[in-house]
Amino acid sequence: MNRLILVLVLLAGGLCMPGGVAGEPALVVSPGTVTELVRRGNPDLVVARARIAEAHGRLTGAGRLANPELEFEMRHDPSFGDGEVAIELSQRIPLTRRLALEKAVGAGDLEVARAEVAALERELVAEARGLLVDVIILRDQRALREDQAKVSRSLAEFVRRVAERGEGSVIDAGQARLDATQLASEIRQLDAEEVAALGRLKRLLGVAAEASLRVGGALPALDEVPVTAGESTHPDLRVAELEADVAGRGVELEKARRLDDVEVGLIGGVERISGGSDEALLGLRVSLPLPWWNRNEGAIEEAAARHQRALHEVDALEATISGEVATARAEMREWKALADEIGGTLLPMADEQTRLADAAFRNGQGDLQAVLRARKQLIQLSVTRLDAVRQFHHARVRLMAAIGR
């Protein structure tokens, strides 16, 4: 009785502990939810979003006048009793649109930071989608081998009974057992590959390594992805276009810096002359820089070259993305054709051949090797079709990333 009470207490304590049976439910990820889960949980995106706040801070401080300066001056001649007290308030004022251009460059940098986050998000989502495809295909391959393993075990048992009756070969019985064992080994290999893929997927989703992650849903049909007019563009292209725009504003900013700021000062004070009364002083001081030796030519040339380079990068990236889209679509068509051919023609033929070989062997009209060859061919065709489906969906992931979807 005491032992029973102790067991019940331990079980209750285990259920109440974090991570026990009553712990948090497993996170479910599917092709329809993976994008949102990456956006919410990926730690790299959290770091990247901090750059937006940094760019916003730079924008807040851009395009502002320099702080005014207050100068105090006092002079006194003890020999004659003369003296002067003066205060000057000065302010540097740009002669060009420099401040407005600095603000425009800061606003452009903020847009670039946001676009860079979107580009990183696209990259991470594409990687997560690819891993999800791998996990789903691995499970399909595992289910295929499990079905074949059941059939192989049944065949091995049949051959064993025949051999025990002296009507069959002991070698055939061993070969049948070896075939079933080989399928079990392949299943364990697929399990290891799935664990590795799930580990990488957890990191992308921001899920702890020890947490439970369950993959649900199914892959979409092997259909083309239509490209509609006005859809969003490749995030990397958006970044390049914004950087080119900011570089163009940078050229105008450097041109505006050819003239230094003018300094205007307002002076007020009191002057005392020996033997006389105090006199008030009021004056205006203007300091105008003369652009004789330096008109910022070097910085302007550098900014113009940077702008041209950014424009060339946009053109090069457009060509690259166009090639990626065309290649991905061509790959999708080829892999779909292969999957349809295997599933619609070759697999039914192989399945029929396997059924006939198995029936002939059980009726004593065929040998075991013919059955094993037929089963091996059936498995190989099924695996090839699943690999074609996997390659189709990987190409689809690349296409979706290239068109910004």
C-alpha cells in the first residue's frame, strides 16, 4: 500500500513538472504556416530588425542645423579705466539644400534597412520551405519502405516455412530475411536524415533544440506558379534599387557641400571710455567661406562612381533574377513530366510485374530472385518519383523566392 502511494505521488509530481507529460504542446508547422512562423520566431530577423531602429535614429538626427554658439568677451585697461563687455550669438547657416538632402539620404537609408530585413526574411523563408519539403518527402519515403518491409517480412516467412518443409532452398530463406533487414536499415537511415532536417528547421523557426516540433499538412499539387502583373518583386532587387536611389541622393548631397556654411553673429555689449559715459554696442558679423581651393570635387566624383556602380548592380541583378525565374520554371516542367510519367505509366507496370512474380513464386513457377528484382525495381521507381516531386518543390521554392512570394 505504501509503495502504491509513493508511485502515485511521483507520477503526480512528474506531471506537474515543466517539460513533462502535461508540458507545452508541440509546435505544428506546415507549408501554409511556415512563413509566418519564420517571421515571428527567427532570431536572425530579430537582430536585423534592430538595424531599422538604428537607421531611424540616424534619420532623426539628420538634416539639422548646428547648435548656435554663445561667446562672451570682456576687456579692461586699468591704466586708463577703459573697458568693454560684449556677448555674441552666432549661427552657422548652409547656403545650399544640404540639410534637406541629408534628410533625404537618411530617409533612403531607412527604406534600405527595411528592404534588407525583407530580403533576409525571403532567404530564411525559402530555406525553411526547402527543409519542410525534405521532411515531408523523407516521411513519404519512410512510409514506402515500411509498406515494402511488411511485404518482405511476409515473403520471408513464406520462404522459411517452405524451406522447413524441405520444398524450398535455405539460401532463398536467408536472402528473403536479408532483403527485409535491408529495408529496416534504410528506414533508420531516413529517420536520421529527418532528425537532422528537423534540427535545422527548428533553428530557422527559433524553436529550442529540445522542444517538440511536428510537421503537418501536405505539399501542394505539381502545378505551375502563375506570375501576375504588379506582384511584388525580388526583395534583393528592391534593396539594390533603393541603394541606387540613395546613391543618387548622395551625389546631390556632395554637390551641396561644395560651399561651406555661412556664419552669422549678432553682437551686443557695453563700452566704457575713460572720462566718458557708457556706450551701448550692437553689431552684426558675417563670415562667408570662399571656395577657392576646395570645391569637394573628390567626394563628388566618388559619389557619382558609387551611383553608377549601384545602377549597374541593379541591371545585373535583374538579369540574374530573370534567369532564376526561367530556370526554376523549366526545372518544374521537367520534374513534373518525370513524376507524371513514373506515376502514370512505369509504377503501374512495375506493380503488376511484382504481383505476377510474387504469385508465380508462391505457386512454384518462378524463383525468388525474380521476385526480389521486381520488388527492388518497384521501390527504385517509387523513390525516383518521390525525388522528382522533391526536386519540383525545391524549384518551386526558388521560383517563389525569386518573384517575392
